[in-house]
Amino acid sequence: MKRPGQGPVVRPNHGVTLIEILVVSAVLAVLLALAVPSYQGYLQRGHRAEAARALLEAAACQERNRAHTGYYDTTRCLGGSTIHYRLLIEPGGQSKTLSYTLTARPMHRHRNDTCGALSLDHAGTRTTSGHSARWADCWSGR
């Protein structure tokens, strides 16, 4: 169809080419490759912070028990496990004792966590079993 004094009417192409789809797919793949590991790292740090909080709550309960009875009762004050860490209490001898060690062991996909298990004893000493560069990073949620 021609208009008088002008060339043929060209309609714009409204479709998407295969090349454009491939370019968008490649960009999305690169973004996901960068974002997913970072997001998983944030999740792991959050779960580790949850385990540290559970250990500190159990230690506070043990201290309250010692203030009332004069000893730590390792049969109490362990609220179970978090979803990603299993909480354990090890007496320093008998169940009614003057020392204890609380441990949060990673489970499932957190087993390869660089911090490993978090431990807290009756004196407030915080340790890790992993090969992380600094235990303070493991306990502070970094």
C-alpha cells in the first residue's frame, strides 16, 4: 500500500527475536549465579545466630538454676533443638554439677559450615569446632 508521494508503509515489528531472549536469559543466569550463594550465606549466618541465641538462653537458665539450688542441673534448661542445629548439654561430671558445656551441632545442609559446632561452657567461654578464621565472626553472626 502506497500513499501518494511517499514510499510503502512499514509497520514496526512487535515480536521478540531469539537473540534477544538468549541475551536476557544469559544476563539472568549471571545475576542468579551471583545472588544465590550470597543469599544462602545470609541464611546460614541467620541460622547460626539463632543457634547462638539458643545456647545463651540455655546458659542463662542454668545460671538461674545455680542461683536457686547451688548447682547446674544438666537435665533441665535445654529447650530442644533449633531446626538447623541440635543442642546438647554435657555435664562436667554428674547431672547435678558445678560445670557444663552447651553445644549446638549443625545439621543437614549446615554440616559444611566453616564455623562447625558452637560451644559455650559454664565460665562463658565460647568456642567453635570449625576451621573459620575467627570464632568471633561465628558468634556475632558475621
